[in-house]
Amino acid sequence: EEQDYFIHISERNWARKNIPRILEAFSEAKKCGLTQNLILVGKVHPFVIKKVKNISGVKIMGWVSEEHLIELIQGSHGIILPSIHEGFGLPLVECMACGIPSITSNKHGPPEVVGNSGILVDPYNIMEIKDAILELGKNKELHSKLSKNALIRSKDFSWKKIKSETKAVWAGETNLFPFGATQPPIVNSVAYKYKDLD
């Protein structure tokens, strides 16, 4: 059965999460025949609650448990997260691990995180966000392709891999430092703190 909602994992900083533009884009997509609804998860500012009242197909879930969040992600058609600024975007990785494609920002961290498993948009362009919602909502072939890519891409992210790569950096086994440096300036005082990662 076709999934019938998109998900947005939010916070009270509605401006950074770009919620006003997301809601306007979603409203425009609905007018163009979008069948999916939109669920907002997480802490929501009163401003957002007031705005949602005038938009059909949007439901505010508020805070949910981790188990419930996983269920909501697994049941969704995709995540809409075109933030004005997103340093990393953990919800994107959580969705990829469930095979859920994303619509996210083409700025800052998200492009590197999602790779080929999502649609990148200008977070300031409402019509671009709307078009992406419609494309992912209606194009079954694209949705299937991005879902498969999401599962593959998610394998690049794990706490085990982060631990291994961090240890390698501090042990001087790899060079991830800029300007030709071979070690961080405080390696001698910090490196041994990572021995307990074994």
C-alpha cells in the first residue's frame, strides 16, 4: 500500500528549520493534486500551530518516543527537511537507514549527507520545494530509486565507523587536517583519551 504522508522532524527554532516555507510549499503542492499529507514531529512553536490551522492535510504530532518516531519514519513517503541551516542533519541519516528518501537543502551539510538519496532544493525557493514535494509524491519510479539509494547511502554512517575513523585520525593513521598538517595541534594531550574506544 502506498505511503500517505511526508514527515518533518522539527524543533522550536521554526525559522532555522524553514517551517513557514515548508508549509507554504506543501499547501501549493496540495492545490496541484498531491495526495500525501504532512506530519510535523517534535517541539513546535505556537506560531507554527497557528499557521497549520489554515492548511489542509497537516498534522502536528509534537514530541514522540524514539520507538514511535522510528515507526513514523518507516511509514512515511519521505522526509521534508530543507532547513535554512543544517550542520549535519541526523534525521536525514535516520530516514536513510529506513530507506526513506529526502527533500532537503542544497546548502551546508545535507548535500554531503544524503548524496544521491534525496532531492536538493534551494531552501529560500518555495516553488522549488513545492515542485520537489510533487515530484517525490507522484513519481513512483523516482521514489523507488531514491529509497534504494538511501539504504545504500546509510551504510556510510554508523557509530562504529565514526569511532574507527576518529581513532585513526588521532593515531596519525590518516590525514584529514587542512593545509598539509599531519596532526592536530593538541594530539599529544588528547590522543590517549580515545584508548577506551576499543
